[in-house]
Amino acid sequence: MSHLLKRLLNDPELLLNSVGEGIYGFDLSGNAVFINPAAERMTGWKAEELIGKKIHQYHHHSHADGSPYPADECNIYCTMFDGKVRQISDEVFWRKDGSSFPVEYTSTPVFKDGQIIGAVAIFRDVTKQHEAESALRAALKQVQSLTEQLKEENSYLLEELNADWQESGLVGQSHIFQTMLEQINLVAQTSSTVLILGENGTGKELVARNLHRLSDRNTKPFVKVNCAAFTPSLLESELFGHEKGAFTGANERRKGRFELADTGSLFLDEIAELSLEAQSKLLRVLQEQEFERVGGSKTLKVDIRIIAATNKDLWQMVGKGEFRMDLYYRLNVFPIRVPSLKERKEDIPLLCTNLINQLNKRLGKHLMGLTKAAIDKLQAYDWPGNIRELQNILEREAILSKGRLVSITQPLNMTDEQVLEGQSLRLDEAERLHIEHVLELTNWRIAGPKGAAIKLGLPESTLRSKMKKLKITKIRDI
């Protein structure tokens, strides 16, 4: 019977149809009766080494993980007993040198006069196919990760682009302002943490953006978070992100600002508003450059440059136990003080020129500048609201102006009542102005005991809803 099977397998037409694939022929005892050259090349076993022997113990003795593969469970041998064709794609064959390779094979019974006389196993090495599939899975995973990151970054960038904030540029020739610019140029070339100090409206955010622009991270993300705009619990999620189900309303995993800023710069505005708990977690990130998402246990590593800003005396807060001393020293590596407008009134003409150029673009005007009387009036004013206040005054006068030169027609220290006299007395307008006024008094802090919601006698959610309806957005530092 073995001779008959060997004669059938030596048929030239059968071999021709199997070029490139390994072929084993077995008799009913499981002994090899035929091995083609392709099988020899793939396994390293020569035909003369295996003919007449139970081939399972040579090339099929173990699974891929090294665990034993009993002969009575071998799919090839089973075919000889039940006559069923088997197609297998998740096993390995072992080479003579002890290495293995993934295979796909078909085990087919051989019949003669209705009786099984043996079996044929036709196999091929699928290593390259598995490598290609693995590479494809890795590529798809990377694409999915990049898509998720791009979605998060696009969402954040759209949020930034839609904000009503007009850059004035770092403009000025005063000695105090030029000294600040020199400090920016020096520290921008490093990765040192920078603490920007200054009154509201002096341009702290613009200083932060220029620090990033002048650094070697300028092609990487610049991500901002306003520490005063969120409750302590929401701020933690905003900074570190959260896992799905971490808290009520967390319907999907979300990356925090730290992840979005990876390899770039993270600007923490109003850093003094951080809760002590958030301060502790921020300190860890500064020390270890790692953190966990809210509700997660996986430690994430980041490479970021921290730029912080505040209008408060952090050292005084340290003395009161409101700010961690160790975090203060971590942030205060290189402090930059942004001078108030009243300290550099000689820069007002340059600032006005820059602001009017931007107003022309935004309002579709063709203003050439300010009158001499207007400049004198502006330089005589004390500017409690700094450049932000100057921007608001110029925008108001630009809208009212009918000529090419802007004059100052309204009182510089206008009260709410004076503003209302020249505007619509619609209820929604009055409500909007009142809410904006209270937000200014609370430094645009919405929640908490010192927040605008408490002062207005409204739930936080109601205030946010009203702000959205009335299109109230913070006028950001220029």
C-alpha cells in the first residue's frame, strides 16, 4: 500500500501543481512516504532524514508557545482516521535548527478503491503574511491614535480661534518694556519654567505665546488653560483628562491639556486659582513629567514646557497656606514681570497704532491714527485696566468715528450708567452688561465662594447658560 501511495505522489503532474508549497505524504501508520524539495527548503529537514519515520515528532511536536502537541491531536493524523479534509491556519512547523514558522496547511485523505490509504499535507510558510498583518494592525492603531489626537487638538484650536481676542503685539520702546523683551529672548531659548507676573490686562498671555514662538518648540502645540474658569473637580479633568466613566457625564475618554501639549508648551493662566489638590498633582508633573488621567491607573509621560501667569502675590499666598511653597519654587524659576500701562505711558502712541491697524482689519475701517489731543488725553489717564482697557476704548471710538482720525469723545472712566445712556436699554442688553461687570469684579471666576454665580445669586449652570445665550466671552489678555 505504501508503494502504491508513493507511486501516486510521484506523479509529475501532481508535483507540478504544487510548486512552491511543501508536500508531505503519509501512510496509515503516520510514516512519511514522500517529501518534496519545497518542504525540505522550508523545514531544513532532508527527505532521507524523515522518510519512513513519524514526521510529527520532527516538525509538529509543539505549539507556537512551546507547549506539547500530542500526536493523537494532530490534525494531519486525524485526517487519516476520519477521512475529513482539514484547513489549518493557526499552527507552526518546527525547523531542524529548532526555530519555528507559522504555516497554513491543508490535510487531505488519499483514497484507493473507497479505502483510505494515507494522507497528503500541503503547506506554505505565512511568515511574511503575518508580518504584513501585524504591521497593518500597528499602522491602523497609530492612525487611530493620531486621529484621536488630531480631533482633540482641532477641537481645542477651534475653541481658541473662535475666542474674541485681538493680539496687540509686544509693542513699546520704554526702558522697562525693552528690559522685559530682553528677558523673553534669553529664557525662550531654554526649557526653563517661566512665571509671568502682572496686573490684569497687561498682556501676560501674549508674553507666553511669544516665549513659545521664540523657542525650539515653536512648531509644537501651545496649549492654554485658564485655571479660574473651572471648578476644582472639572479643572483636574481639564488638565489631566479622564477615562470613560470616571465621573457622571464622562461618556468617553478625553485627553487633558497636558497630553495635548506634549512636546510643546502649556500655559497655565491664573495659576493662583488652582486648588491645593490640583497644586499637588501639578507639582508631580513638574518633577516627574508624568501623571494619570482622572479615573485611570496608567501613568502617562509627557515632555512639556510650563509657562504660568498670575496677577496675585504667590509668596503672600504661601504665607497664608493658600499656595504650596514647593510648587512656588518650582514655578518661580525665571519670573518675568509685565509692566502696567501706567508705568510705560510713552508706549501709548505705538500701542494705539498697532491696535488701530488690527481694528481696521476687523471692523473694515480705514483709520489713519489718533488726533494729538486724543494721544494727550490717553497719556494723562491712569489705566487701571491696562492695555485691555485701552483696546476697548479704541474699539468703541473707532466704531463711533466718522473721519480718518480717531478722537476721544467718551469719558475714559465711563460708569455703567453712562454706558447705558448711549446704548440700547433692552433688558437683555442690560443683563449682559451687568453680568460682564460682575465677572470683571470677580476676575471672571464663575464658580466658588468668590465667584460671579454666588454674587449674582444664580446656580453656576444657570450663569453659564446665560453667558452662552448672551454671547458673553472673556476679553483675554492682549
